[in-house]
Amino acid sequence: LAKMRGHWYLRHGVGDHLCRGLHKSIAQPDLEQALTHFQRAFATDPRAAGATLLHELFDPRATAKAATAWVDTTPHNAIRSRRVAELMPDAKLIHLIRDGRDAGMSVMSMPWGPKDPLAALEWWRWRVLQSHQAMRALPAAQSHTIVFEELVSTKRDETVEQLFAFLGYDVAPQVRQYFAHKMPAGRAHVQ
């Protein structure tokens, strides 16, 4: 509860110039109401309380946008995919894997990241291994793995088609247009 009201609600990002957190989409009274419901229900059924909390926080945002689903891109969700699946049995989890060399270089540039290349590769290896093991425990209909380089560079159309088929959606023309213009292969900094 303290983390939800503090760190997860409002925090500063890289370099303290980016303000991040739930405050961007959830009003404080809505958060407090959801946390009150969560706290009351947690003692009798923690899993149901957690699932209800997620739905109370995020369903209204999807409804307001006329969306049929919502997406969370928290990187550690792949590692915690079994827990996510317990809370949300209808969830579909996607593990996006980036080449370790590129991921290592990226994490080395972060203030919190390891500065040694071998340590950065170890950071990447541990996360990919943990994510892979957790995702393997899920049913195939609930988990999907994508290789970043295939998505943005070598197998763009095929990978997008597979992703949307997994999600149960057709690839809308707007998606294709966004993908072509906002995600060109050159912006991915592959290798």
C-alpha cells in the first residue's frame, strides 16, 4: 500500500527530469478507493483482491478510450508472468527479447545500470533466463515470445502478423501505418 501511494504513484525517471507513475492516468481519489477495496479483501482472498485492484485501476481507462483491452509494458512482468497469469487468467503475456549486446549497451547508459560490459551482459542473461523459465510455465495460448530484431528489422511483417494473431486481432491499417512511420528499422539501433 505504501509503495502504491508513493513510488508507484509518482516517481522521477532517468535523470530526474521524467516524472513517471500511475498519477499520469489515475486520480488520487480513484487510487484510494481501489486501495481501500484491496485492503479489505486481501485478508480473505489475496489473489482475488489483487485482480480486482488491477481491474479497478485500469478498466476505467480502457473504457474511456473505447478500448477492448489494456496493455502494461512493465519489463519485469515476463519474470513475474506466472503471478500475472494467476491474477489475470485471461491475460496474454508477450516476452520481447533484445540481443544481449544491444541490451547491455543500452543498460550501461542508464544511471542505475552496470558500467562494465560483462556485468551488463550478465544483467541481460539473468533477466532473459528468468523470463524464459517463467513464460515456459504458461500455456502456449497465453504466452508469446518475440525477438526484437525480427520485429523491427529482419522479419517485420511476419512478426507483426504473428503477434496480432496471438492476441486475436487483425492488424489494422492504422497499426501498419504507425509501424512503418514511427518504428522504422533504422531507429532500432540494432547492433
